[in-house]
Amino acid sequence: MGADRQEICDWLSALASMLVTDALDAADVADRLAAAPDLDAGAFALEAISLMRIVAESVTTPAGFDAIKVMEFDATDTADAAAILLAVGLCIAGPRAGWISRPQARAARERIGTAGTAALAVVSARGAVVVDLYVWLSRLVDVSVRLVSDQAADAVPVVRVETGISLPSTVLAYQLYGDAGRAESLVDIAGASTPMLMPVAFDALES
């Protein structure tokens, strides 16, 4: 891996700071990131994948899944390495994100598939020397897509709600579900900017 190791470590560190909430895991990640740039190329590649796994396993919400994004890297080798790590992260985080609506899960499945295809193209370009990585990553993508597909099939459909006037999310949650406590999820699905005044037309869970 001819990637700029410090740039990769900085990116992983930024992701970890957002997503790794367990104190022991966070300390372990920090220590390993500090040491990673001094590893040889092969050991660094394995360590980067392992660290991305820890970050991705910390994801428990759709917002956490969405937070796994790639920085802009100038060097092609660094961008290629990041593409592989991104695919690994999304594959692991996707089935753990707790999708609450069918469209959310389907969008996640699409993102995993797209990232996986891009990463596999990068690996394939390296030739037979990385065939084991290609096979492993291909299986990881397939399993993740299948798991998220199953979640999409079981998730609640989304319906369009039109109220004509802006109302607080708590009022609408009670009217739609008989439970004002579901206001927060109502705001999340609708993508509303404030829970105090919901849009006059928005998407909501069917039940």
C-alpha cells in the first residue's frame, strides 16, 4: 500500500472520534493509530482494516452509518486505499445501523453496493498478488448487501403526510401513532430542521 499513512490515520482518527464511544476501544484505537505510520506497508494495510472494523462496529444508528465518509485525498494510492477502507466500514456498519424505514435500508444497501464495486475495482487493478483480498472483500460486500436487504424487507414502509399547516412534531406523532414519544423519529424520517414546526408535507413511517 503506497498510501500516505499519516493521512489515512488522520481520517480514521476523525471517524473514531465521532463514532467510537467505548472508552477502552477509543484508547486502544488512539494508541494503535499513533503507532501505525511506522509499520511496514503490509502490516499497515492490515492494521488500517482492523481499525476501520472497530470504528464500524461502533455504529448503532443510521446517522452513524452516514458519518462514514471519505476525505479528499490528493494521491491516487491514498484515495484507492481509502476506497477499500470505506467499503469495509460500510459493509460492517450497514447491518448494525438499526434501519427504521424501508427507504433508509434500501439507500444503505445501494451505498454499500456502490462502495463495494468501487473498492473491488481498485483491488482488481492490483492483479493476482491481491487475489485473497479480492475474494474476502467480495464476500464481505455480498453478505452485507444481503443482510441489509433482509432488513429492508422487514422494515416499515414510508407514507406521505400532508397537513396543510406546520405543527409541532409531538402533536403530529400523537395524531399519527397515538404516541407523542415518537416525535424524535418522526423528525428524523421527515428530515425536518426543527421539531417545533414540521413541514406541511413530509414522509413518515406507516405505523
